[in-house]
Amino acid sequence: MKDIINKFKITEGGKFSLKDFDPAYSAHFKKEDAEDILEDMIKQTSALQSKLYADNRYALLILFQAMDAAGKDGAIAHTMSGLNPQGCEVYSFKQPNMEELEHDFLWRHYKALPECGRIGVFNRSYYENVLITKVHPELLLDEHLPGIEGIKDVDKTFWDNRYESIRTFEKHLVRNGTVIIKFFLHLSKEEQKERFLKRIDDPDKNWKFSAADIYERQYWDDYMKAYEKAIQETATKNNPWYVVPADKKWFTRIAISTIILDTFRSLDLKYPVLAEQEKGKLEEAKKQLDH
């Protein structure tokens, strides 16, 4: 499993190029084995989730970024299916509302961060502020930022500062016990087309389709450049990105579960050991219960 982690893990953003990653890659795995493999990893992750809560030193933040139809919702549903829902919360970030636009772009995400012992899942995240806004810079005008009177003011310095804000934010979180896993589900344009057609042709999937998806598809190349740049600027040793192939959903889920499980194991989580005085209280309680 380590080969999966190492193949998809980006720790030096400056060396990253999206063309080096195959969206249809599935290693040596077979689709017919995927369900059993995933079930086993989910059981192991569930056991470690209990330790995460009891240990109470770390919080786990899992970010999912991807193009439409890449399978974020399904990946979250399948890979998190065995976790205790009391210790895990999923946030799906949509277009910011008026209150959120009155604050800095990290504010609404900071409010949703998981506390110690818990898992937070962001379905899209603060990275949207260097992705969709990079493709559609006119959206930045809604933030009423000082010095940004028009699109012409959104220059290289602006983007450099925004990437720096994200890097600094993530450094702060890690220093204070939040472990971040950042997933980019790498979908090919051809596979996206097939999934859109299935949504149109299947009445049970019509609700998933939006005309806006087709509109954004025309900016595919711009989005790929934006994703590549975001990863180049924010992938570090302490806050790596994982670029996971997304053309085969069954393999995407195996890869995600493998990375999450490996991250849990790396934390060396432990159940608290009671002091001798507390152990004595347990023995006393046991005697009382036996009477």
C-alpha cells in the first residue's frame, strides 16, 4: 500500500506537474476485489478513530477538491461509512453568502474546523478561493477587498499573497494539532463527459445534473492550470497534497482509504493510562457493584 501513498503524495510543490498523473491509473488492484479491500480498511480506520477521540491530542481535517462529477460525494460516503458519526462532521461549502463575504476568505472554514479528537471533512474548501476565483476573477469583486477596484487589479502579487495566506493558515493548524489530508480527485475530461451523459440519460440521476456544469466545462484547461498552480504553491512536507486518480471510482476509494489509514497510524495514538489513584477508584467501584 505504501506505493500508492508515495505515488500520489506531493511534498514539493515546485516539482509538481499534473501531466505526470494518469486519471485512469489503478495499480495492481482489480475491481472485483475492491469491496473487500475497502471494507477491511474501513474497519481498521474505525478502530483508530476511537483512539483519536480518547487520545485527544489531534484533530483530523480531510479536504476534497475536484472538478464536477469526479465523485467527491461518493468517495466521502464510502470511505467514511464505518466511522462513528458522533466524531465526524462533513461540510459542503457552496458559494459564500453575504455574511461570509463580509469576512476574510478563511473565516467560514476556520469556524468549521474539527476539535481535538474529531474528524472534519470539507467537501470543497478554502482552496476554492484560488481555483474558481482564478478562473472567474470577477467573483473577487464581491469580497470588496482594499485595492481591488476591478479585475485588472488582480495581479500576480494578489495571488502570491493568497497562496501565502493558505500556507500560513495550514502551518498554524498543524502546529496546534490539526492534521490535514488534502485530496485532489484527478478526473479526465473524457470521463467527466461520460458521467454527465449518464446523469442526463438516467432519470434517477437527472437531479445530479446542472446546466452550470456544462458552462464550467468550457473552462476545463483554465481549471487544470489553477489546480496545478494551487498544488505547486501549497504542497509541502508537512502539508502535502494527494493527487488521486478519479476515472475509476472503485480505485479512488481504495486510494483514499489507504491514505487516511496510513495517516492515522502515523500519529501513534494511544488510549490514556489511568493514574494509580484512579485505578484504585475503579477497584472500589467494582467492589461496590459486586455487593
